[in-house]
Amino acid sequence: MKKHIYDYKFNSVFIKTFIMLILSSIIPVLVANTIIYKQSTTTIQRQICNTNMNMLGKTSETVDLILKQVDQTIQQLAKDRDIVNSIINPNINFTTRNSKIISNLKNISFTNDYIFSIYIYSAYNNTILSSSGDAYKLSDFTDKEWLEAYNNFFSETYQLETRKITDALGNQINCITLISNLPYASSSKLGAIVINIREDNLYRTIAGLNTKDEGEIYVINHDGYVLSHKDKSKLYTNLSHYPYTKKILKNDKGFFIEKVKGKQMLFTYVTSSYNGWKYIHTIPLEALQSDSTIVSKIIVIITLVYILLGLIISFLISKGIYHPIEKLMDLVLTSSKYMFNCENSGIKDEYEFLGYAYNDVIDKNKNMETIIQNAKPIIKEKLFTNLIMGKIDNPQEICEKLDFLNINFSLTNFIVVVMQIDGYSEFRNKFNEKDRNLYKIKLTNMVEKIISNRQKGICVEIESDKVAAIINFTDNTTLMQAKEELLVIAANIKDEVEKHFPFTITLGVGRMYKDIINIKLSYNEAVNALKYKLYQGKNEIIDIDDIEPQSKELYYYDSEKEKLLINNLKVGQQREVEILIDELFQEILDNRNVSYTYVQQVFIRIISSIVELIINLGMTVDEVFGSGYNLYEQLSGKETIEDIKIWLSEICHITVNTINKVNLTKSQKNAEKILEYVNENLSRDISINDIADWIGFSTAYVSKIFKENIGKNYIDYLNGSRIEKAKQLLKNTQLPVKEVGFRVGFNNIQTFMRTFKKYEGITPGQYRDKT
């Protein structure tokens, strides 16, 4: 007969638990007490250093966030249509627009505790719109210290560190100034956005995060100048000659003890990755030593108390631990399912019995395995994305995750290939979000399949227009063999994409690295290789080893060609403009070492010059290219040199046509003025020089107007007009022929007679008799 589970007497684990707790609690504490007591001072110092480092890190992050928010404010202002138009189209709705801009600047300055003032500077008319509520001429504006920095920098946003600014009441305010070009990220000097940040408010934020009353915190720049300090008299002071400052300037973060004015001081510091500022915290070592003594005494007391109470605590813990086991046993035993022969089952105590019950629960929850399997693709994508981005550098962690994902990668011989969808803007406009994602999933799966036919590999999406493939070659694969194999794989991928996808791809290939940790280096090289799509064109395979050796050569941009291009645009010479564009692009193609960034800057400069030309001719960008047309945004979307050339040729063609129309209209109006002047002064002896002086043009231009708008030279027109007026006088008056000649501007009768006969074929007298 089977014995019921209730009738089986288990060997209780209570005594075992009680003994184990006594041994595991009292003995380690006694051993640890000696070590802790000896190391207490060092430990507390390290803890305070870590605390200070964390505090400084949070302080740096907070200040960086404030500066980034101000930089975002600059970018938002730079995109404001009214502000952009005030720079590149300064003559449209000047008063109304300026009032709107000033109101916007005042609102931003009023709602942001850190912003003291904002300026919008227009180089075109030398005016400044200020958040103080007014517009100023540059010559009348009190704060011009930032202007020199604006004229000399070419980065997106320049930081002018702590300086004094005088407010409207004559008070001096310490401010940190951020300056940005307009248009944003342009190297042209059409205008600027200037934001002044209050140093005192910034320091309140810094000091508010410092919880150590006995310590001191301040900020210096990479040259050792104090940027923010509780004691404002120390601002602008250069501390670089002090030994402790030299240590701080050499490293990004750390801590050390230095003797300053007879006192041992603990210095902790961090460096902002955003702007390179050094955040420094100092505290007297005496304060730390007093804390260390107190903590050591407390540790000794606690240890003694713990030993005395060890037995009681162990007993109570044992009861507490065993109580849930009793409850769980009762719960399990109430189930009729667990009626079996304990002797035959081999169960000896409570733990073994509960283990049996646990295994039964596991069997019922196999679906957990399914959940884990479904999560693996997400884990895989995150792992390889972090690898190529350099966010994971622990080989053991990588191996554990590869094992978990059942990916049989070795840890050596890796190459990254980055594939970019050509013409992604067109692809994005043509397909909705769902279809785009389906195509990219299909692309990654296809790439993995092609790689797996020859090697081990993984493919993941890294950006909206890019996917990256990580290819793992066997340990004995040489570099040459890997490159040959990779060329076959890349060619297969490119061909399959052409056949089965509504787009083509360009492949950037990095170098092979032995260590899996260095995948990020191969990835960066592959991304850099893709930049040379500018020259190679779309739907190509670009290997970094085929590109980088050329990059050591130098290319000097011919600014004279830019001047000739602008001059020919100005006079409307379409053919000459086309020739200069061909020469400019041919030079760049002949020097393929020029980086994508440099080429972008070259063409941003050319576009800025075209914008300046349009403004100087009294027109606006909207008038020439249409409302809302952004030249810089259009340029940034071009992927190849050929794309840029076609687009720039179109821009120049539109500009030439517009300028020619404007010049034609001006020429016709000038011709009308000249003819009116000549007709009113026929009786005077007027030369072409007299006309040129009167209208303010050169004699060559006046001659050109006659030929293009009247169809004859000046002398022919003047003599013809005089003869017509003479014919009227001969016909309608009885004035002598000589007097008629004088009245129409001839100095002597012989010239009059000769000219009249030349134009009419008869003498003046014969003409009078005939009429």
C-alpha cells in the first residue's frame, strides 16, 4: 500500500539553515572588520571622489543641455522665414517684419532665464535687431565685441566665452556668447545670430548641484581661463600657470591631492565632451579625514553589536526563511496531484520535494521558451548595432550574447559593408512607411542569405537609408583572399538588388580587422568610403583601400573661376557661364581626393555668392527661383558630382535669364530717357560725352544703347533728327535757310547743306521750293 505524502516525515532544514547563517554572517564580518578598518580612509576618499565625479558629470551634462538648448534656439531662429528674408531679402516688408522678429526675440529672452539678450545682425545693411526691443545701426550699437569673432570663424556655431556686457541701465553683466552664421552652417557672411547667456544664472545651476558645503566648484576653458565662479572677481583669471591646473588641462577627468596655500586639497574634475570646459571641485583633505575617523569608529561599534546579536538575528532569519517553505509545502501538499510513494521517488527533504514541484511547473510553461525565441531578432539587431557603433567593448559579454543567439561567429577577421539606398528621397516620396520598411526587411534578409552561401554574416538596418553587413571570415583567411571573396559577395548583392528592388544601392567597404571589438573601425571606414559616391556615382562598390591613399594629395580651389562665374552671371553671358561650370567640375573630377565635406563647402560658397549677386541687383531669391525655394537644402540632397553639376547649371541658367530680362528692361528705359534728352536739345551742340555725363553712364554704354535699342549709331540718329526738324521749319516758316540750320544745331551753313543733301538727296532750298 502506498504511503500518503502527509505520512512521510522529512528531514527538517531549519537547523541547517540556522548554522549556515551563523557561519556566513559572523565569520565574514569579523574578517571584513579588520580590512575595512585599515582601508576606511582610502575607501571614503574614493567614494567622495566618485561622488564628486558623478556630481561634476551631472553638472557638465546639465550645462551642456542648457547650451544645446540655446544652440537649438539658434537653429530655430536661423530657420525662421522672417529672419532669413531679413538677411537675403532685406527690402521686403522691412518695418513690419522687423517688428515681428524683435517681438519674437523678446519673448524668447523673457521666457528663458539663461538668455540675457539676442541679436540678429544683417551684414547687407549693417543693422542689428535686438531683444531689447529696437533696431540699431551697427555704428550706434554698444556691444560690438562679438563682431571680430563673427568675421573670423567658419564653423556652424562659435562660442565666445565669458565677457562683460553693459545693459540698458549701465550695469555690467557677465555673459557667455554663442554666434552662428546666417544662412545657418554657411561660410558666407550675410548675417549672424548672437545669443548672450547670463553667467550668474549658469553658475547658480552649477552651484545648485554641489551638495558639499565645504567644497568649491568652478569652470575653466582649455586655456585655463576661469569662465564661471562663485567669486566674480576671479572671472577672466588665467590659472594655467598653477601646477594643479596643468594636471587638469592634460587629462579629461580624474582626481588628485595637491598642496595649495599650506593645505592638502582634493581636486576632482571632468571635461565636457560638448565644448571642452573643465568642471573642477576642490575640498580640504581635513574634512575627508574627519569623516574617515567617524566611519571607522561606527564600523567597529556595528561589528561588536552584530556579533552580540548574531545568534538572535540568525535564529529570526532562519525562522523567516523557513516560514515561506512551510507555507509553500502546505500549498503543494493540499493538491491531490502530489500523492505518490515518497520512498520510491527518492525525495528526502523539503527542498527536493519543492524541486520536484518546480520541475512540474516548468513543464507546464514551455511557452516561455517561445517568448524568448521571439525576442531574439530584436536582441540580435541591438547587439550588432551596438558593435558597429562602438557601444560595446567587452569580449566576454559579446561571446555570451552570440551563444544566446546561437550565432556561430569566431572573434577574428571581420569586415563591414555599408549599403546605401540610391536616391533615397525619391524612394521615400514614392512609397509609404509600411512599404519602405518591408523593402528594407527584404533587403537585409536577402543580404544575409547571399553572405551565408559563402561566409558567416549578419545584416542590420542602421539608418533610414543604410543597412550594414558584418562578414566573418575564417581564421586562416588572408587579407587578399578576404577582399576577393568580398568582391564576389558585393557584386552578387548589387545584381540581386537591381533585379528585385525599385532602387539601386551603393556599397562602401571597410578594412578587415582581427578583433571583433574593432568592427566599429571597419564600419566607420565603410561609411567614409560611401562619401566618395560623390565621384564614383551610384550603384557602385567603393572600397576604402581604393580611396584613402588619394586623400593625402592636396587640391587648391580656384576662387578666380568663381569670380569669373559671378561676373558672367552679372552680365548675362550664358555660354561663358556654362564653360566655367564645365571647367570647375572637371578640376574637381581630376582631383578625386577632394572630400565630400570640402566639395559641399565649395558649392555652398558659390550659392552664397549667387545669392549676394541677386540681392545686390535689387532682387530676391523668391523672385528668381520661386517662393519657398531653399538653395542650401536642395544642394544638400545631391548625392553625386553629376547631380550637383546638373542642378547648378539649372540655377545659373535661371539666374542668367532673370538678369538678362532685368537688364533689357533697364536698357529700354535708359534708351527712352536718352532719346528724350536728345530731342529736347537738338538745337545745342551735344556730343555723346554730354549724354554720358548727363545720364551717368560710360560713352561705350550709351553707344551700345543706341545700337541695341534704336538700330543706328548716335551721329546718324542725331543728324537724322535734326534734318527732320529742319524739314518742318522749311515747310512751315519763312526763316532763311542759314537760320534754319542754326536752329536745328548746325554750326555753319556748309555742314547743314551737305548733311541735308546727304539725307534727302536735294538742298534745303530745293526742298522748300518743292513743298
